[in-house]
Amino acid sequence: MRRLCTALSLLTLVGCGASPPVDPPFLPVSHAPLNVPGGLRLVDASFATQIHDRQPARVSSSLSMPTSEGSDLSFWMELACTGLCYQRLAAKGQVIVFLEWYKEESGLLLKQARTPLNVKGSRWRTWGTKHVSVGNWVAVVRAGDASWVCLREQCHFSIAVQP
């Protein structure tokens, strides 16, 4: 229960007797504003084992790996860029978002990778791929200014990778 409580306290910043770490390698506060300023938002998002014609072969909240050495996992997203985001897009020809990958280790979510991805249109599909091992993984999408990019009320996405 302590391990679950620690992981939940990181995600929600509720008690459980532990303070969330401030160090950047950990998953930061998940209670992001739902109306993120700037006009960049997720329209759709999914973990995927493959991408065909810019569409994901979707997986649910868990994935069984074919080998013990790990497997590649993609996080696919469709983004909408309006308002300030669209103004930046028109001026620079692209807007950068970051896909952050976290893995649960000893009850903490530790950052494993941060991948920049380009958005070059008002509606844009893109994805990042990470070689993952068995465990619980979380993907977070952030705008170039580090603000959250959410899909409706969901700002982070988790998946259990099983042997």
C-alpha cells in the first residue's frame, strides 16, 4: 500500500505522509489547468505498438511484451493549434512539443526520456517511440513553454508493460 500511496501522491499531490519531490527527473504536478493558455491541445492520444498511415495500432492500458529484452512502444497524438499557438506556428512554421516518458521505480515516477516533436499545422498528428521494459510507464505531453497539453481532463497517460 505504501508504494501505491507514494505513486499516487506524486500524481495528485495528496498527502499519504510523503512530500512529492521537486527534482525535475520526477513527474511533476498532474493537476494542470484544463484550459491551457496558448491554444495547443490534444485532440486524440494513444499508446501504440505500430503506426500505419499516421494512425496508431492502439493498445489499452496494458501491453504484453514478446521478449524479456523489452520492446518499442509509441505514443501517438493528434494536436490542435489555435489562438496564440497558431500565431507562433504562422510566424515560425512550426511549434515544438515535448513527449516525456516516465517509469515507475520503487514507487516513484522517474523521467526516462524527453523527445521534441514538431507541430507544423493547425491539426497535426505525430508520435514518439521509446524502447520500454517491463513496468509501469507514463507519457506526458508538454508545450515548448513547459505547460501541460491535455486531452479533455487527462494530462498524463499510463500503461503497464507486462512480460
